[in-house]
Amino acid sequence: MAKQESDIAISNKSKENVTRFAWKYKLPIPKTYIYYNRENAHKFLSTCKYPKIIKLSYGPSNYGGYFVHKVDSAKEAKDLFAQKKYHPMYFQDFIPMQADIRVMLIGHKPVCAFWRRAPKGEWLTNTSQGGSMDYINIPKNVLDLAVKVSKDARAEYWACDIAYAKDGKIRVLECATAFAAFPYIRDWIGQYIMWNLSEGSFIKPHMPMFNWEELGKISPDLLRTMRHITFGKRSSSYDDAYFGSKKKMYGNGERYLHELDDEYQVYKVKRSFCEEWSSQTYNYQDKFALKDVKSMKVLKPLNKDVPAPDESEESLKTSKISKKEFKKILTSVDGIGEKKYAAIIEEVGDEDEVIGVLEQYPSLLLSIKGISKKILKKIVQKWKNYEGMKKR
């Protein structure tokens, strides 16, 4: 079993991966269409309703909204794809928005959130395109959705762009671990990671709810120069007098800000040693590459076993060792019986996680009672023997 990338990195790779991540966890997103067969795409574009939003799925980041386009007819859509050569053909239903909201999270806790509003008569909310931003009164359902998305990704830190539509619904537009942030946010991420990995050697950063409303009053030019921002935590001292006594209308009533810190906690994100769904299985961009950009013809899959991409929301399953077979391998090691095997699974999480540990960081198993260096060496060797047999 080859070493695989972290599941949270999936969404950084492409818009398509964000969509498939959302389909997997049943997250609300605009209706999305992904075509690698250009003939089929043209047939759909000739009959569908407009407007549509066309996006570059793979490649440069979308900073500034320069790779997002609104089209109002089949001709516009086909002309744009012919000009831009975007592959795959990735597009979505247009959602009229009041605004969109960027939420940044650390340990699944919102630490910064702001509205982005399009200029009058426009639809792009990017500030580089003339959009405005403000930090006041981010709705509870938006923060709750961002927390859910972060937990689904099991992300240590995360950013989520959420559309606040004119129909009153909220939908995820983008999400990733790669995002621009003020230096103090990056400081908090570093502090969080050190706390999360140090087993108590470093202090968990305190990032009070709605701190962004106060910090947002500072000029962005000045805020970009500020580092090491800290807040006092709720106590009987004067350190947190502001956040300890201030109330805010939130949800169904008025709440103390320090109460919301209990509701939106900073969680330890357990390190994952396996990927729930293989990046390579979903890496359609490389497996269904264009033979010739000018002709726009698509090659057949490079691997016959690769599932063909389509517009369905069904999850694609990858083959892997069964739990029964994995248990048989480990319990065949001298010193590993039923109880010790159960202790390994309980400590690490599940069979896939144990496999990931064996391939990346086997010494972690030494923290389990009864696992000595001698036994660990036997476990690793047994797994290597299995992997070697599988490759023959």
C-alpha cells in the first residue's frame, strides 16, 4: 500500500476535488457539472438553463476571481471553453448572492470571519474587483456550517467561503487549507500545531469568539504588520474584562461572548495516517488528459481500472485489505493476541489508520502497553512480507 497524501489536502488541488469532497459529505453547494467528454458537455450546454458560472478547476489559484466567468447563453459558454481551453469543463448554476462570507478556523473553531460584498451591479465579491468587506454580525448558521466542513475534513486549520444567497440559503463555494491570512492568524496556526503535537509542552492559544469584530476596526494596512496578538482567557482577573462581560445577540437570544467560547471550542485534531479516499483514484486531471489542447480531444484513461469521471454524486470505492485479513496478519506475530490487537485498534483508530502508522511512523505503536521494540520489529517485518507478496 503506497504512502498517500493527507485527506485534508484534497480540496487544495482543484475545484473538482472540492465538489467531490462536498458530494461525499452531503454539503450544500451550487449544482455542479463536471465533463471530461467535451461532446457530451456541448450537448448539455445547448439545452441547459442560464446563467452558468464557469471555473478553471486545476491550475493557478483563483486569486482575484480572474478564473471565474459568468455566461448567459450556450454560445458564450462554448466560446469561452474554446478560448480558455479549460479541462475538465467545470461549471455551476449561478446563485444570486447577497454576499459571501470567508470563515477561517483553527482546531474547528472560527477565529476570523468577514462578509465580502460585490459592488452595485456586479456579481464578483473579490476585493480586488471592487468588492467591500466587513466583520459585523456573521450569522450563526454560517459559522456552524464552516465548523461542520472543517470537522468533515479533519483539518487542523481551514478556510471556507460560504455564499449567502438571496433565496436565504447558504452554500459552500470553496474550502481549503491553503488560504491567505493576516500574520497574527498564521501565528495562531503555528501555536495551535505546537500545542496539538507537544502533549502539553506548549500552551493552547486562546482565540475568543468574535475577536474579528474588534480587530476588524483596525486598518488592514496596520493589521498586516501586527504579530503575536494574544487575549486573556475568562477568569476572575481583569485580563478578559472586555470579552468576559460583553454580550451579543446570537442565534435565538443574547449571549456572553465567553459562553460562545465554550460552545465553539478548539479541538485537538488527531493526526491521520491514511486517506479515506485515494487522491490518485480521484486525480482525473492526469488520467483523462487532453491529447491536444487545440483539438480538444480526450485520451482514454491511462489505467483501465480507473473509474470514469461523471456528474453523479456516488462515492467511488477503492479496493483494500479486509479487516479480517489484516487481523490475521497482525495476530500471527508472536506476542500479539486478541487483546493486544484490540488495544492497537482502540489506540490508533481503525485498521486503515494502523496501516498508515506502519508505513509512516511505526514507532508510535510503542506508546501502547505491551508493545516492545522487539514486538514492533516483528509487526513491521510481517507487514513488509505481506506487501512484498502482494506485489508479485
